[in-house]
Amino acid sequence: MPEVIRHPERVEYSGFRLKACRNDDVKTIMRLLICSCILLLTGPCAVVPHAQAQSQTGLEAKNILILHSHEANAPVFIGTDKGLLTSLESGGVPRLNQIFESLELRRYPFPEHRRLLVEQMRLRYSQRKFDMIVTMYPEALEFVLKDGRDIFSDVPILALHLPQSFELPRTDRLIIGHSVSFDIIETLEIALKLIPGAKRVYVASGAHPVDRRIEDQARRDLKKLETRLEFHYLSSMPLDEILTTLSSAPPDAIILQLIFSQDVSGRSYTAQNLTQQLSQAASAPIFGLLDVALGHGIAGGYLINFENIGMKAGELILDIIRGTAITQNPPKTLDVPSQHMFDWRQLNRWKLSVGDLPEGSIIINRGFTLWDLKYYIIAALSFILAQSGLILMLLVQKRRRQSAEESLRQKTEELDRFFNVTLDLLCIANTGGYFLRLNPAWEKALGYSREELMANRFFDFVHPDDLAGTQEAVSKLASQQELVNFRNRYRCRDGTYRCLEWAAAPLGALIYAAVRDLTERLEVETEAQQRREELAHMARVATMGELTTSLAHEINQPLSAIMSNAQAAKRYLKAPTPDMAEIEEILDDIVQEGSRAGEVINRLRKLLKKSKIEIESMDLNSVFREIVTLLNYDAVMRDVKIELELDPQLPFVRGDRIQLQQVALNLVLNALDSITEVPQGERRVLIRTSRKDSLALAEVKDSGKGISLEEIEKVFTPFFTTKAQGMGVGLSISRSIISRHQGQIWAENNPEGGATFYFSLPSATGEMILRQA
């Protein structure tokens, strides 16, 4: 059989020959070319040694006898024998152990011939043990079971090519049958798909009993298509008339070739010879049933592939003689389906589309085109493209490397320039504690040369109190690989220290840092803070000056009470029998009033005292109560009603009590001043505290005329005031104090008139850190 070429959609036979060279030679050349390309692409590689492994199948001593009923050169037997020989030999049964015998029972149907065959078989094989007998056609099976029953007793039999109606004898002996099944409908359906306009079918078959039996099957199978197609059966004609009829077949005809071994005149024909004659005379494409006719004139069909039958039979024999699981339950029949097979030259002759063939079809004699070498061409082109792509990639990488080197050079120059011109201190150090690179700003800031700084560990210059924090920051940079910000004090050549703020980032074992000298800024901020505190103190003193009358009243009240109680006690003491209980009660009143006067004076002293900031947890409600107590007389004199709505659940806040009292005092005094022009009886100030999320919120609301839209944005601006005698620093100082306590302060006009000043402070959860600005 020709070499099989398998493609994704169909299987092809390449049985053609070229004038200059064979297709196999072309493919060999292409394979060598591809291998050479792969070697060029991959370079030298180690050759894997090949160790020959002798197959130990255990089948070297097995013997198989193949008996043909008729002549051994019949195409049916030739194809079947080839499949058997190939399958058995590849499975381990030696070629010499496969014995092929031709009984020729059709040519010599005489009893004497049978007796002679029996004697020959007895002489040849009585001393030889066969493991399997393969018979072809019923005559060979009958010969083994009857004539050779004494010679081949109990040997398993595989009976091939039996008629479908044949019944196997009932016996304990293992006999597996195989019947040839003709799927005539499938072949005709394929033909109709290739020739969709066909209307007539010419059925060419012979007059032999076997031929008649197949024709009878065709008549039964095709009867259901008679309403669609017009059938012409030609078995009643001699071959010459059949050829004449087919030569005048119309273009819309299909020729269906069945089994044709003998015509009505008694002349016998082989499938190949008959097919060639039909093909030469036919004016329409021929479709058949047997693969032996393929390549001799038929276009194809759903064909019985005798070589495939032999292959499948050989596989079954190997399973049985090996003693595999199939031996315990062997099949009763061997079923081998037909295959879709076609001749490319006939398809091309009749202009039939290869694309309409069933998927997986076998095509023989396909004409040689470049398309047949598409995989080799694709492989070669792929290699060329891959090599070109590799060269291009190398060129691109070279260009990128050059570009990267140039970019690196430019970046290095830019870094050098930046290192030299920036006012900040820049450095590169390692985690071991040594500077690797410093810019000139270090020399100006610390007085050391860069060589002196790089010769010592940078830890040696850190203030002892800041050393632990600096070591912790470097350790974090080395282990956690994250950006770290920290401050420390660095020793200068003159022994003084400068405060440095570091922003450092790690890269492997290196540390890149930008450092800013905060010394001058901190000094300025400290001085500014002192000025703000002095201003706040002056503002408190000025405020106290405005409250002289109220303060005098607050002090006069307990002093007058003390004076009255002292005079009363004096009178009681002059009595002949002084009432000591009454005198003790008077003395208690004197002590209480003295404490009250002391508290007023103490509050005034604290407000007027210039002291350092003291952070403590406090109740904001108590701050407002103290301020209202201080301003009570002033409010009465102004005919203002001060109302308190203090939230008993208000959270504590952390801060400086004196500064928060100053804020409260400023806001309440501003509220009192804003309602001087409001008619008496309508002058009201409301002080309210409440909780908002995690904040303590305070409100000071007045019933005055409010603040204009132009002024409301400026009320907290330094030296801005709406009062004729005001300095414009109270609200500015209040905003500064609240901001330093991490709070907010703002003002809003009330819908009903007047204005409300608000401020909020965080609740006392954790440590409170006052801002420095």
C-alpha cells in the first residue's frame, strides 16, 4: 500500500511519482533542511545514546496458518494478507511463522482435490502446532472443520470474509467470524453530496450468484430513494453493452459499481481490470464498494478496506495468543467498518470538490503541489522568521543598552550637578554606618570636610540622647526596606549641635537620604512662640483691665460679708454669757467668704500670671462655669442674661487650662460687646457644649446684629476689629490657641439674628501634643 499522509481534516495516500524525483525524496530533503535549521538554531547538543532493547514478546514460537479458499493472487486476499503480515510481525510473530496456503477450491471443486489437500496438510503440518488458523471465505472454514478436523483439531479459528447470512457451527471450539458488510446507502449519499444535481443512478453488477446477492441487497436498500432518483440496473447485460450504456450516460448521472466477478455471458473479471474498462467508457463518475477498485477508475465511496481488515484481524490474534484478558471472554465476531476512501485523480477528472468529502477521508494519488509541503514550508519560514526576530531582538537590545548607558551617563551627570548645587544635605550611606557620598552642603553646615565625615561612622557625630533613635531608624531601613523619617542632633566641629531632619530610603544595602538643617527654623519658631505667649499674656492683662468693676464687685462681696460677720461676732463676745455656737457659726461664714475671695484672687492671679504651658485633662464645662462666674456682675450691669446648656456627658479634653479660659473669656466678652445696642430685655448670650463623634464642641451664641459677610471671613485675622477701642488680637490669639490644641474655631451668623462662635477639641484619648505654630 502507498504511504499514508494524515492531515487535520482528511487522511491521504501519496502514491504518485514525479519525473525528476519521488515525493518521498522531496520530503526527505525537506526533513533534512528542517533538521539543519533546528541544529543551527539550537547549536550543538549532546547526542543521546541509543540502546537497542531486544523485544521479548514471547510470541517467537507462535505459529499462524492462513488458508485462502481461492487463488492467493486475488486482490481481496492480497490486501488482507498484507494487513495480517504487517500486524502480526510488528506484534512479535516472525514472518516465517506465518504460513499462507491457497486451497483453490473454486478452481478445483473435485473430491480428489480435497483428498489430495488433506494428505498434503497431514504431511506438512501433523508435527507442527498451530496457535491460530485464519480462513478466508466459507469454503476454507468448511475445509478445516470437515476435511481437516483430524489435522487441526481444537485450534482456534478466525473466519474472515463470510457472507452476512452465514451461520457459524455450534461447537466448543473457539471460532470467531467476520462478515463483510456493504453500506451501499452511505456510498450513494456521498456521491449525491459531491454531485448534488444527480437524477439517474446506473448500477453496474455481475451475474455470479455472489454478485446477484449483493445486487438484491442494493435493490432493497435503494428502494426508498426511487422517488428521488431514477435507477438503471445493468446486470442483465454483457459487459460490452454495459460499457456502451455507460458511455452515453447523461451529465446528471452517477455510476454505482457493485460486485462484478462474472457477466451474463459467463466471462470472469477481476475488480481492477473491470473497473479500468468501466472508467474508460463511462461519461459520469463511478463510485464503488471495494478498495481494490480504488486507483483503477472509481472516484471512491464508503469502501471495504481489506488491508484494514487484515490489520484488525492481526491485532485480535495477538490479543488471543498472548493470553490477555480477551482470551477469557473472546468476541464472537470481528467487526471492521468500511472507510471513506477516494482517488484524487478521479475527483479532479470529474471536477468534484475535495472540501465536500467526509472528515477523515483517505485520499490516494493526490497531485503534488506546494500545499503538500506546507508544514515543511511553514517550519522553514518559522525558522527564518525566528532567526530574523532573534537578530532584530538583539539589535533592539543593543540599541536599548546603548540608550540606557547614555541615559545612565546623563543621569549620573544630573545627579552630580544636583548634589553640588542643592542647599539641602544629600548623602548615600551603607547600613554599616559609613557615608559613601556627600554633597558640599555638609561641609558648610557642620564645619567638617567630607573626607573627615566619611572616615568615621556617622553614629559618632550623633548626640548621645538621639543615638538610640538613629540606630533604630537605620535598623528599620536595613530590615523593613521602607521610607523612614526621623530627627537627631549632629555635632559640629566647634562642639555645638545642629538639629537635622532626615528622609531616608533603602536600596539594597545602601541608604539614600535627604537631610534638612532645622536649627535656624526651630530657633525662629521658639522665639515666635515666646512672642505669641507674651502677646496672649498681654491680652489677658488688658482683658482683666476691662473687667475692673466686675472683679471689684466679686472681691467686695466676700469682704463685706467678712466685715459684717466679724462685727456680729464682736458683739456676741461682749455679752455676759456669749453664745459660743452662734459665734462658731459666724466664724465658719467668715472662713467660707475668705475662701471665696481667695478663689477669685487665685483665678485672677492665674489668668494674669506669665507661666509655662501645662497640659492636663479637664472638663470644658468647668472652664465655662468659671468664666461665667467671673463675668456675672459685668453681665448684670449690662442687663445681659447668660444661659448655660452644658452637656453632662461631654468628654474631657487635654490642654492648658489658662489658655482655654482665655479663649472662653474672649468669646463671651465679644458676645457681651456685640449686644450693647440691643434693647434691654432682649440681650441674651447662650453657652452650649455638646459631643460630636470624638470631639467636644463649644458654642457661644449672642442675640446681637451679627457679622457682615465681608467681615466674617476676617474676624480671626490679626489686628482686625469692629470695635472702636479694640486692638483686633483677641480672636487671632484664640485661633492660635485652638489650633495648637489640634482643634478648629469658626463663626457663623444665626438665621434669627446675631452670631455664634464655635470651637471643637479632640477628646482626651492618648497624649495631647501642642502644635508649635
